[in-house]
Amino acid sequence: MLRPKKLYSKTSIDSTRHNHENEGYMPTSQLVEALNQALSWELRAIAMYAHYSAYVSGIHRLHLSAHFSNEVNESVMHAATVRSAIVKLDGTAITERDPSPIVHTSNYREILEEAYQTEKAAAEIYGGILPLVEELGDSELYDSLEVVYFDEQRSVEELRMMMKE
């Protein structure tokens, strides 16, 4: 099972708050670190979905190839949203994808399982980012990232349904 590496924690955020009068203060470096983790997974998803769109075979190819091409486009949009958030916070966006391996297969069941695990990991990452953005108090940023989170949750459910017998 794919698991995103934890780059931040509530404790690490709390420990960097020392000597700030505003109790709501949360250093943007922690948020930028978490956003870069999300960006690395979006970059991985772009590569993975492009690969699977090309390699999926069998009776499900017509449907799944188009589906995975659409997922590439969604991941590009998510990456752009996250990258913009990082720039807004005066951070530096990474350019490398998450190093988790992309399984090479043309078997549609294995591809769906890999996609499902990837979407679950992404949803978990965004679920951890939203409280950090909420703490920062930027409602525009929160709204844009919440949309991405809901997209990831929708993808998890869609893939779960596609894998049902």
C-alpha cells in the first residue's frame, strides 16, 4: 500500500510557534513543506496516469485509456493550484515527483488498484493540509485546496466502484 511520508505534524507546527503574540500564527514554512509533498504526488500522478493510459489493454482499454488521460489533466490542474499556493506563500515549489514506484503493468485490475492507492494517499495529504490552511486564516487558499481535496475524495470513490466485481 502506498503511504505518503509525513513531512509535518501538529507537534512540529506547535513547536515553531514560540514567542509569537498572535496565538493563531502558523509558520508558512510548515505549510509550504506540506504543499510540496502534495505537489510531488500530483507530479507522480501525472506520470502514472499517462503511463497507464498508454499501457492499459484488453476489453477495458477504450474506457480506461480515456479515463486515465482525463486524470492526467486533473492532476495537471491540481499541480497548478498547489504550485500557485506555494508561490502565494513565498515558498519554492519542488519539481520532482514523489519517488514511490509506479508499477508497470497492462493489467487493468492492477492499474485500478495502483490508481486507487495513489488517490487515497493524495486525499490523505490534502486532508492534512486543510487544517494548516485553516489555521493560517486564508479563506481563498482554503477554498481552492478544499476543491482539490474533494476531487481526490471523488476519485477514491470512483475507483472503488470501478474495482467492484
